[in-house]
Amino acid sequence: MFCVASTEIGAIMNITKGGLVLFSANSNSSCTELSRRIAERLGVEMGKVQVYQEPNRETRVQIQESVRGKDVFIIQTVSKDVNTTIMELLIMVYACKTSCAKSIIGVIPYFPYSKQCKMRKRGSIVSKLLASMMCKAGLTHLITMDLHQKEIQGFFNIPVDNLRASPFLLQYIQEEIPDYRNAVIVAKSPASAKRAQSFAERLRLGIAVIHGEAQDAESDLVDGRHSPPTAKSVAAIHPSLEIPMLIPKEKPPITVVGDVGGRIAIIVDDIIDDVDSFLAAAETLKERGAYKIFVMATHGLLSSDAPRLIEESAIDEVVVTNTIPHEIQKLQCPKIKTVDISMILSEAIRRIHNGESMSYLFRNIGLDD
């Protein structure tokens, strides 16, 4: 696993005041590795707690030490059973609240349901519902990383620190890709062009954008506001009312805006889950002359057959952080590499507990990052 070293942070990491309790809310042992790394960096022991599933699949949480008047940090990494993960977190937060904890800070590196942050036809904004549930349970502060949409912060009525993984991914590019100066940063769709631009400007590299790929779930076409009533229904409501019909979109042929011939292509995004769009982008880049293809993402969900598909694809390497455990996927696909981000989470915990400014962790981060 690739780890970022920082003497400036490392020298002060163990300096924490008393009254800090660190819990892992996962009943799945494979999801507690990040918690152990954070505790080790902070120089504290994990709090004593039991989280388990009853035979009837109910979640039970038993806190086994006093949290009265203390700052409680609950680390929750998302497992494959995302709904159980959420219930574990909510029950533990409520248990700490009823045990008179001074403050309850959730450390949720990947915020679940973050893709469901817009109204889809007759659906709902699930991430708003989840934010309300967390606040109602008793959460007083949230630490997360690379929210799918920054506007999700507005769903909370508590402070939210949305940390960035890009410094770690940028350092990986500089240190682990020897000829990265011959690379071009690629956005696999226009929607991710801002992220690609941010990476390109920091690395002093060129940028390319793929346009015309297959429609994805983030499209406006699946938004309820893009489905006007039929002309017949409108006429039935008011015969004299004529609402102009929106012209349907036509997907253009796949084009690559930017030169990738004879270059290393580095595709950047925030989440890699269903890999079909990444595989299609890799094939397009290969056809345009790219000789190596890397994929960089913060959250590696890598669901279903993603490891096998990546192994059989034109992608040379997939680099993700350990916001989500994916050790099994790495065994299935050696192309998957991990960057450790426990350092920045540990420092965020230390600063919040000690009442220090968080601005140090957001240096040189602009509105578009």
C-alpha cells in the first residue's frame, strides 16, 4: 500500500488532549483496518464497543466504557451491506448521545447514497434523508472525503468537513509513474472535466475530454423535471395553453477533445463502481494512440464483476484510496492499487478535538476542487 509521508503532520500527530474516544462502528472485521490505522497515528487505543447482528438481523450496539463528557469519534467505513452499515452508525451515535457524550463526530470517508442527491422522476433525495437521520440521532459534526456533490454539505445542519484525497493521488502520480511528464489528464465525460482540470493544472499537464459516451445515470434525461406531460394531457388541462416541447438530445459520436496519441492517459474521477464507462473510455483512448492508461479515483466501490472486467481490460492500473475496504478485489485483480489516507483523517480528528483550525488541511483548495 502506498502511503504519503509528511514530517510536519507526523511530528504533531500524537499530541492530543485527554477526553478523546475513538470507536469503530463496523461489525464486519474487514472494515476496521482504517480505524486501526487512524488510532495508531493518533497514539490512542480503540474504544471498547460491541457491534453485532442478532439472529433476527437486528443490529445491537453495546458501549463498554464511559463516554460521559468526552469527544467521541465514530469511524464508519461502508461495507457491501450498506444499509446495515448505516444502522450500525445511527444506533451507535444514539447510544453515545444517551450516554451523555460531550460531542459525537462521525468520520465517514465515503458518504453512502451520495449519488442519490438529486430528484429523479418520482423518487427522492435519499442523501438528504440520510443527513437528517444522522443529525436526529445525535451527530454533532461530520468528517468525510470527496463528496459526490459538494452541495450535500447543505443537507446537514451541523458542521461538515469535506476533506480532499487529491494531494495523495497527485503524489502517487509523481512518485509511482516514472514518465508522468508525458501524460495527459482525461475526463471520461464533460461532467468530470473540472476535476480533470484541477489535476492537470497542479501537475502542469495537458487535458483531454471524452464526449459522446453512453448515457449514464447522472444525466438530465432521468431527472423528473425533464419529463413534461404529453401534448394531449396539456390540452385536457387547458385547450388554449401551448407549452413548447423541449427538443430531445441526440448523442454525438464519441470524440476525444485533446491529443492523447503516444501519451500516458490518466482518467480521474471521484467514484469507480460500475466500471463499464471506464472500460469504454480506455478502449477509446487506446484507439486514439494512448500507450498506457491509469484510472485514479477516491472511492473504489468496485462492485459486482469490476475486478475481473478491469483485469481483462486495456486499463493498466486502477488507483483508489482506502476510504472503502477492497482487499478482496485486490486479490482478484493485481491492477488495483491503494493509497492510504488515514493520515489526513487522523489530523482532522486531532485538530477538531484540540479546538484547532482546520484551514491547514484545505490549503490551496479552490471552489472547483
